[in-house]
Amino acid sequence: MRSFATVGAHRLAVLSFGTLLVAVAAMPSAMADPASRPAATRLSFQRQPLATIPPGTQIENQSPPGWSNLLSFVRVQLTGGDVASISDTVRYYAEFFNLAMLANTQQGPDGRFVLDKVAIGFSMAIKGKNTVITPDTESELGGNLSLIGRGVLEGNVASLKRIEQVARTSHSMLVDAPAVFLIGGEHREMIVRHYIWVFPKNGNVGTLVWLIDPSPRGAPAGPGMKLADTTAQLLPPNMHEDRVMDVDADKFSVFGIPAKDAFASVELPQGRPFEMQESMQRIAVERTYTAGTFEELTAAVAHMLTQAK
């Protein structure tokens, strides 16, 4: 699964990586700064569904009005595994919808930026523009989906309810997105954990992702999770990704209907890789966080990014 961007976005990504690495050292102090204490609505350590992007929002190469940052725009490509065994209809609708994640920052009277919100949604091309839709709005927005298309969209939108905000402060947010991955030749459900943060001084937004195994094989029964990979990826801004998916023909019914794990990502979104240090590995897999453990995670992220060569 190789990510790509336009030439302009690629140059921006290269420049922004440098900016992120210079500014990230301020992350722990930003959380502790009394002048930037978060409002009650921007401080939460309870898991809750991530907000969704309003239907009708049009997403191009940059963030749409009302949003400061396009974090990611994902297009699915079924190119691995048993692709030849699936019907043209299944492949068409599996690749038809796009997944977008947006963020918005706000600048306060003191000139410092806070992370206002992060949201996610599915889009489709309507009159040449990628437009966020839901089953209730696609028709009025001009989607004109078939019965099959509406069924696929309903399943996609229902899956968004499983994407959760794990914790947040005024400057950062942790998001868990369940997803099926090809692991050891099998399609298994994993969690893509996103650490999203804004730099208070300049409003730049960073996104770091890593892969968690929620049900590690051979582990004692219980709620424990573990890292599926100790490499995290720092994603470029305005990331446009062609997500390569593996197809497992055994996951289809006799009528050719795919199970929820019939398609699997082959790797994490690719950006700049960073190897997690032991302190990061330990704190990166908590199911829930307190103010103290979340600040510990923030410090571990900052240390990992600034110490890497």
C-alpha cells in the first residue's frame, strides 16, 4: 500500500516533516502550559465514537471550507490475493467509495492554536467532485446509487461507528480505527491507532499511526492488546493514499457476497517510519488513558520523533 500525493503536496510533505520534527519537542510542555488549559469540551479520557463529516462536504486536494486540515484521503484498490475470483460488480463497489479524515484547528485570542475537532466520512464522485454522503443524503446530493451501491454504503457508514476517540486534550487526540489486515497469510482484525496533534505556536498538525493487535495469538484471555509492529509512521499532510487490499476468496458466500473480512489492507499507510523505543511501546497500547498516562504517551511520542536520526 503505497501512499502518493501530487508534486506540490509531496514538496509540502517534505517541508512539513522538518517543521514537525523541530516543533514536536514542545508537545509535553504545551500540555502542561497553564495558559493553554483545555476547555471542558476539549478534555476527555472516555472512549466515544469519532465525529463524522457533514454530508455534502466536498473534498478536493486540500481541506474544504470549515476545516483546516485534510489528514487523509483513501482510495481502495483490490490488487492482491484472489482478485481474479471476484465479480466485476463486487470489485466496482469495493473500490467505489473513498474514506476521508479531516481536522480543524482554531486560533485563540492569545494567538495559540488548539485542536478543535477531527472527523471521518465516506465520499463518492458527484459531478466530478468528491462529496461526503450517507445513505439518507446520497440521493438528494445527486449520488443516484443503485440498490447494491446503497447497501455497500450503508455497511461502510455503519462501520464508522466503531472508530473511536480514545482520549483528547486541547492540542491532541488519540483515535482507534478497527481494520482488517493481512497478517501471516490471514485476514485479521487489527486497530490502526492515530495520534493527532496541533502545534500551539504555528497551527501545524501532525498524524502518527501504529498498528495494534487487539487479540494477540497465544496471549492469556483478557483485554490486553499488543503492538503488531514496533514501527510507527509519521504521515505527510494532505495525504492521498491508494490503499492496496488483499482478497480472500474463501471469505465469500456461495452467492458471491463478501464477508466483513474478505478484504484486508496489506500494510499501514506509509509516511516516514520511526522505530518505537521501549517506553513508547509500553504506553502505546493502553485501551484507556488518564490525564497522567496520556501525557506520558505524548512525551514518548515527542522523544521518539526528536531522537530519531
